[in-house]
Amino acid sequence: MKTIRRLIYTEVLRAVGFVALAFLALFFFFDLVDALGDVNRGAAAGYHVGYALLYTALQIPNHLYELLPIAALIGTIFVMARLAASSEFTILRTSGLGPLRALGTLLLLGVGFVIVTFLFGDYVAPTANRAAQNLQARFLGDITVGRTGAWLKERQADRNYSVNVGALTSDGTLNHVRIFEFSNADGRPLSTTKAARGRLGADGWQLQEVERRTFEQASAPDPRVAVARLERWTWPTELSQDMVAAALLSPDRMQTVDLFQYINHLEGNAQSAQRYEIEFWRKVFYPLSCLVMMVLALPFAYLHFRAGNITGYVFIGVLVGISFFLLNNVFGYVGNLRNWQPWLAAAAPGIIYSVLSLGAFGWLVLRQ
């Protein structure tokens, strides 16, 4: 069995590597064309083609994370179909490679793909994405989202704060900070703070060029507003730079631990965390889709043909992989709109394709 396992693993790894490289080369070309459009815009700041190439290269880990299950499916289908067409798999079956043993062999290889996918999605890709965003922020503008930036919320004793950060620079500076302070007792506004920029310190946010408006005697018919302009002001808070970055970054580019901590922060401040919970469970279940793809590819080894066109079966694998990728994204959006259970919205595509793959395995293999 060691010889058979070595044969299958070598062929599958070679085919999956080739498919992954082909997809990455295609995406690298598209990303490079898109990045070259920023060269003229950032030429005055020193942004040139070399930085565009570096930015495009930093997108590769995230693409590999997204494409590895699809590449595993296509590569394994190609190997299984080729072994069936050359009757090699028939010889392997007569040598003792039964259906369950073949399934176990592929699942063991799938575990390796699961580990690689998890490592790239949770460590390599987020680190590379932060480096890419810092590179663009250095030459093309600060990290921001939408027109108003990111909104955060925090509760402190008898106070409630709504915080808006316009942008985050590559060196960690917060730009266009606005802080709205409310009373927890009756919800009345207590103060507003505007700052041109700020940084995170040991005692809180160190804000500069600050304008504070404090509402005094808010319950009186004619409340007073006290205005103070300060060069520096410290706001004590537990909001960290990671939380600000989490609000500004797309959740699919975050680490699982960062997502979990940010979800706890949102729930602790009575904010909706549905979107981030779905993305958290997608981070958990997506690497496991490599196992589903292995099971889905195995029945191709039991198709009865000798000199057929393998390209057609590989094309089927491409369609299945693309449909899984699309369904995985669609269920995330639908689950967020319909307020589904986050784990169900994230796990549904994997469950559907697991049932299909096991059904195909049972029909083509076990009934023969």
C-alpha cells in the first residue's frame, strides 16, 4: 500500500501544483493590469512599476487560499480520470485498493491540503494583505472604507461612546477622529470630540488638534455648549489598533483569532456581528472543503472508459469548483440578509457538496 499511496500522492500533488500555478499566473496578470492603473496616480509620490509588482505579488497568498480547494478538485479529477483511462486504476483495484481504502487514501491527502489552506488563510494571507495595504497607503492614500470611514462603539461605566475613524495610515496614525459621548442612563449627548489625527498610547488614544464640545445643563430649556480647542488630549479607551483595523479591513482578510475578538467586542457593545460571525465560520469550514473535493473527485476513477477525452472531465471539475466558490459566496450574502444562523450559512455549501459527493461515490462505486 505504501507504493500505491506514493504513486497516487505524487501524481495528485503534481497535478494540483500545476493547476494552482496556472490559476495564480492568470490572477497575477489580472491584478498586475489593475495595479498598473495606479502607477500614474501615485507617480508623484514615488509609486512605480516595481511597487505595483510587489503589491500584486502580495495578493498571491490570498488567491492561493481561495483557489486551493478548486485546484485540489481539478487536479485530483485529472489524475483519477487518467488512471481510469489507462486502466492503471483497475490494476490498483485488483492489487487490493478497495473503494473505502481509496477513499481513505485521498482523505489523508486532503488533510494535508486542509492544513495548508488553513495556514495560508489564517497566517500568510492576512500578513501579506496588511503589507499590501500599508504599501498602497504609503503612496496612494490612507486605509479607509466608504466615505465616512469606520464606526466603532464602546461602553465605559455610565458612558457610551460612538467613535468614527476616517482613515488609518501605514504607520498606525488615526486620521479624522470623531468621538460622540452619551449617557447610559437616559441616552442624552454629553460631548463631541473632533481630532485631526491621533495615535494609540498606553493610556488610550493620544489625539492632536482637538476640538471638544461639552453639553452642560442638557436638561435645561437653554443648554450651554462649552467649546475647548486643545493641541493634545488623551481619551482613555480599550479600543486597540487591531479593532480599528478590523473595522477598516474586509473581514475575509482577517485572522480567525482577530475575527473572534472583534465579534466579542461588537456583542459586548450591543452591535450587530452577523457579518463577522458568518466570515468567522467560513474561516473555520472553508479549509475542510478540501476533503469534500477529494471525495467528489474519487468517482471519476471508476468511470468505464479507456481512451476517452479527459479534457471533458476536467472541464466538469472546473464547473463544479466554480459553482462551489460561487455558492460559498452567495450563502454568505443570503445568510447575512436573511439573518440565518452564521454557522449554517457558512457550512451549507460544504454540506451540500458533501452529500452530492457521497451520493456519487455510493452510486458509481459501492453499487458496482
